[in-house]
Amino acid sequence: MRGRGAVLAIIVASYLMIVIDISIVITGLPKIQAGLHFTPAGLSWVQNAYTLSFGGLLLLGARACDILGRRRMFIAGLALFTLASLAIGVAQTPAWLLASRAVQGVGAAILAPSTLALLSTHFAEGPERTRALAYYAAAAGVGASLGLVAGGLVADLLSWRVGFFINLPIGIALMLGARRYIEEAPGRPGRLDLTGAASSTLGMSAVVYGLVRSAETGWGDATTISSLVIGIALMALFFFNESRARPPIFPLRLFASRERSAAYAARVLFLGGMVGFWFFATQYLQGVLGLRPFQAGLAFLPTTIPNFAAAMMVPRLTRKFGNARLLAAGLAVGACGMAWLAQVSEHTPYWAGIALPMILIGIGQGGVLGPLTVSAVAGVASEDAGAASGLVNVAHQLGGSLGLGVLVVVFAAAGSGSAPDAAQLAHRVAATFNASTVMLSVALVVVLTLIVRPGGRYRRDDEALKGS
């Protein structure tokens, strides 16, 4: 039992490090922009460089864990993630930081799937595994809140760089613990679909780069057009390759189900809208309301605490109302909160105009992601279970990247000048929240049309689980 407890602690701590690192950047964004002289559009790449490499290589990382060994890839992912964190902490230029963030995303793409695989290896199916997965899931909610507050605290009192340096001793300790406590499972024969991984990652990166560049240079810029064309061509190559690869990292048969396809599409739209909230709200809180980074981290608690509470209530609410009904309600609540928040201006009071809609956004996010995952794996054959779960994470990361690219264009179009004053910054941020509201509303329409049953009948969660 002592050995399994150590294994669980190592796995949960490693996942917590990934989650905290994603959120710790949020409250440090204004400091990073000022310290390294990022443009408003260029600042989005601090997030996108990480999420694109993470999401684009996630399926390849999962496949590599099966072939090369789960403990080996777990340690390799930890090492890469930790070294990249050190490189980010000492970055002196925007290019240096972005390259290091991309490498960190590669480490996360190796580390994240190996953590779940190791849980399955070391904990038997039943109450033992359920308890382990509950701790694993709780790490996401705790990590998001902790990262926002800790990121603001270190950026405020010390430097935004400290948030990345913290990963160095933690990463080393986890690697040593993994070598001592985690058993290696033998790998299975197979091949890695490098063409699929490269074409999908480079294709999405080129599309997002074209969108972000258009915010600074306009749609008539030759590089913008070339990037979009190349990105679309690479994505076409990816789908062509996956139709012929044996085995593919992305089985196209997963789209045979209307419910699963709708769940993937809704997840992309939902994350596309939500990433704008996190990315632009921190700039509003610090740039318009004048909060310090630590205060901005605390200002997100009306979202993170209800988010965690709603996520914990999902199993009980699903049994009572059904998966589809809960999913639609969560999207509706989140969209209402985002539409309310889109009314912000330079003079909006925090408690009445920001904290209250943040509560709705938190409830919506906590109530949506679990049911979306259930729909995304409903009816999946056993041989595709790993790929379907991986695709959920891919839609999560790439949806955020694509959505942020679109919202950067909206932000630029809503004003003029590279250094907006408080009033103009508030106007631009409000425009992005309006665009996020549209994305969440479209996701709701997709769910109502393709997942919720016609004639007022809803697919119950137990029916969805029977199909899986």
C-alpha cells in the first residue's frame, strides 16, 4: 500500500505541475509583456506555443508510451518539461521564451498520457482505481486556482520567472521518485505515425500564425495568406495520411458517431471561447482596474471555486438530469455569464460587474467539461478507447489555440494603436468577450441539435455509458 501511495503521489504531483504551469502564466502575462516587450498579438504565443505543441503531439506521445514503455516516457517527459521550464525562466528575448514554451509543450505531450496509463497499470479496476482517478481529477481544480494565485504572488513580489524555476526541484524529485517506485511495463511492438504528428502540429501552427499575424499586418499581407494556405494544405495532408496509416494516431472512424463528432466540435468551440476569458480578463484586471498580479490571481477565485464545486457535483447531477441535459444547461449558464461580462467598461465595479458573471462562467465550465468527455467517448470500441481519450485532449488544446488566434484578431480590430489606454483596452477586451459569447452559443446550438434528443427527450448518462 505504501508503494501504491507513493506512485499515486508522484503521478498526481506531475499532473498538478502541468496544470499549475498553464495557469501560472495567466496572471504573469502583463509582466512578461512589459519585461520582454511583446506586442499585444505576439503575447498570445506565450500560450499558443505551448498548447499547439502539447495538443499536436499528444496522440503521438500516447502511442510512444505504449511502444517505448510508460515509465521511460514518463521520466523523459518530466525531464524535457523541467529543462524547458528552466530555459523559460532565464529567457532574454521573446523568441527564446516562445521556443522554450514550445519545447515545454512537447514535454507535456509525453508526460500527460503516461500519467493516466501508469494509473491504469498500478491501480486495479474498481474502487481502488476510482479513488486514484478522483485524486487525479481534483488536481486539475486545485491546480488551476493555486496556479493563478501563486503566479500572481511570485510575479508581484519576486518575478514572473520564479514561477518556472519552481519546476526545477519538483521535476528532479519526481524523476527520482519515479525511478524508485514506478514499475516499468514492457512496451508493445508498433510504429509511430510521425507524418501524422508533424503534419497536424505544423498545419495548426501555420493556421494560428496566419490568424495572429493578420491582427498586426492585415489580411492582404503575403505572409499571412501563405501561412493560412500552407496550414490548410498540411491539415489536408494529415487527414489523407490518417486514412492510410496503419495504425493511425487519429482513427477517422471516431467521427462515425454523430454524438462524438458533436462533442469534439463543441469542445473546440467551448475552449475557444473560454481561453479568451482567461487570457484577456487578466489584462483587464491589471491594465484597466489597476490590480497587482497577486490581486488579479485572487480576483479569479469567483470562477475557479465554483468551477471546482460544479465539477465535483457532475456525477450526482448527471444521474438526476442526464448527461445531455446537464451539458446543455452548463453551456447556457456559461454563455450567459460571458455575455454579462462582455458589458465591462473602464468604470465597471469588480463585485457587481465582474465577480458575479465570473461565478456563472465558473459554474458553466465545471458543469460542461465532464459531460462533454462522456459524449466524446460514448460507444467507442475498446481498441479505440485510448485514441478517443487522446482526441478529447487534442480538441481541448487545439480549440484553445485556434480560439485565441481568432480572438486576437477581434482584439486588434476593436481599436487602434499598439499601446491602448485603459478605456480602449476595456473596449477591446469587451469585444473579445462578445466573440467568446458567440463561440459558446454556437457550441450550445451544436449540442442541442446533435446530442440532445429530438422531441424533448434527452440521452441519459447510463445509456451513454452502455454504448461505451
